[in-house]
Amino acid sequence: MFHVLRGVVEGEALVIEDINNIGNVKDKILITKMTDPGWVFLLATAKGVISEKGSLLSHTAIISRELKIPSIVGVENVLDIIKTGDIVKMDGSNGTIEIIRKEGSV
């Protein structure tokens, strides 16, 4: 796992498995397998991004640094652990991810 850009953010997770089938990403923490250049418009309004694939030189890492949003890449099985609607706190400074509240729980 690589922590790419410093910063702590907390927000609602949005799991994106198909870029053609997404809702509003503004101020969400995006959870994905990986990104490509077509994702720049999504990342520009997100609070942060966590991806399963990637390294310090991956597209996700580079674009996150340019946009100054916290990101953590190379997180194994993140799509199995975090679900859309979960409230997540991520710390790009040390690469920690905490699920504050699972979707549907009080």
C-alpha cells in the first residue's frame, strides 16, 4: 500500500466499478480498482480516492497529487471491504483507512 498525498478527510464512500454508471461524486471518497485519464473530471470534485491497484507512479497517484486530494493506492480487497454509503476516514499521510460507520447502521 502506498500513501500518496498527505491529508486527512472524512466522508461518504462511493464505490465505482463502472465509470459509465455513477452518481454524484462531489465531496465523496472514491473507492475503485484503478483509474485512467478519463477519471480526471471525477477526481477533481472528490474528497479523496482509495484504489486497489497502483503505485507511487500510477495514474491515480499522479493525478491525486496534481489535484491536491488525499489518495491511498495499492489497497488489497478494498472493494470487498468498503461499500457505497459507508462513512470513511482516510489519512494520506500514513496510509490509514478507518470505517467510521457502515452504510445502514445507526
